[in-house]
Amino acid sequence: MSALASRTGHDHLPAADFERISALVGETIGIRLTPQKRLMVESRLRKRFRHTERAGFADYCRFLFDEGGLETEMVHLVDAITTNKTDFFREAEHLHLMERQIVPELLQRRREPRPVVKVWSAASSNGAEAYSIAMILQDMIDAGRPFRYALLGTDISTAVLEAARQAIYPADAIAPVPRHLAERYVLRGRSPERGDQVRIAPAIRRRVLFERMNLMDATYPYDRDVDIVFLRNVLIYFDKTDQEAVVDRLLGHVRPGGFLIVGHSESMIVREGPVQQVAPGVYRKVQGGN
């Protein structure tokens, strides 16, 4: 394939190379790429192989698999392949339940004067979910609730984690944020070049830690007394075996009486384990669960 063809977009991802990429991605990060995803993968990798100055898909895949390119390219491959669709206050029913029922229930059971509520956004993407959670928790504290909170966001994509740390978003992205929260915790651009952008306020940004983590890892290097784990709209990309393994590992980090929250479309995935369903997609870890 000529360089001209690759520059004009006429090059295509060979089926055999798609299968190699699919197997690699499935084994490494758990995402199962069906043959129907081939055009999507081709589209997302086109810019990447151009960036590496490869002549085309075949040349890029040869670099990955036969010339040791995965050592440096894997992180970029993951960033290109992963889907990071998220929104502020997405599936807001879960956030309302956290504010009105889950956190008050957790606080009622704690004996410390100002207990720390630990929350983990386990597929945090660009930070919209984590910051939505933080706004609610901070608002509860500002309203007089006597507690503190620690919020962790993890994701496999370095690109979205950097965006999360920057906490700068298009102005229309915060449309779902309730007005009273947006007025207090979102800063609007004051210069013409920033007029269409907003940034999460420092009081919220400094309360959220973002780190890279692969849900497919055998163990997770985090606390085992987390109060609430959000794992929404990511299990749908895994096969059944990996779904069960990820849920089991995450539940190992939830304190008895704590909560695991998955996406509305994922409620049927969490069928076993030491949990009791309390609402669509919301599960309480029963006392005595490991």
C-alpha cells in the first residue's frame, strides 16, 4: 500500500490484524471487540498509525506485533480503542439515592464524630462522574452534615485521566448539573478564548484523586473499606467471566454495609455474591461478606 493511499484514507485494517488486535485488547483490558467493531477500530487507529509515521495498517500492526512496538505503543492503543462516553449527573437517580439514603445510612452506622466516607469511581473516564459525586458530598457537608469524604477515580485511559485532572469542560457539558451546585462548584471562563469552557472549582478538584488502573488486573492496590463503588456502564463491554471476576474483586474492597452501584442496563449482571439489591443497579454488601 502506498504512502499516498494511507494519507488519503484508502488503506484498511486487514482481517487478520484486526483479530490480533481484538485478542490483545480482550486479554489485556477485557473489552471484547466483535467483528462488527472492525470499522470502528480502523477509524480510531487511523490517526494513530499516521502519528507513528507508518505506511499503513499492515505496517503499523507489524510494528506492534513483530518489532516490539507494543512496549511503547500499548498505552496509546488503549487510549484509541476505549470508549469513554460519560456525562455529568448521568443516571442521576443513583446520585439522588446516594444523597438522600445511602450516605445518611452510612453515617448513621458510624460512631466517629466526623467519619470519612470513601467513594470510588472505578471507570471514571474524564471525571464527570467523580465530580458529580463530589459536588453532592461537598454540598451535604456545606449544609451541616458532619462528615468528610475521600474520592478516587480510576480508568485505563491515560488521555481521559489527564482530562479529568485538568477538569476543563465545554460549557454545555454542565447543563445536567443542578443550578445550585453549578453556581457554587463550577467556574466559568472570563476571557473570550475561555468563554465556551468551564472548570470545576478548586474546592472540588482537590478532593478527587485520579489514578490509572486496569480492571482486569488480578488485584487492586486500594483500601478495602470503601463505602461506595460506582462501576457504571463498563461491565457491558466485558464477557460474562470477566464481569463476574471484576465484580468479585471490587466487592472485596467494599466494607460490609457498603454499596456497589452499576449502570441501569447492568443490573442483571450482579446476580451472585454477598450483596442485596436495594434499587435498580444498587447493591448493599451484606454484613459478614468477605
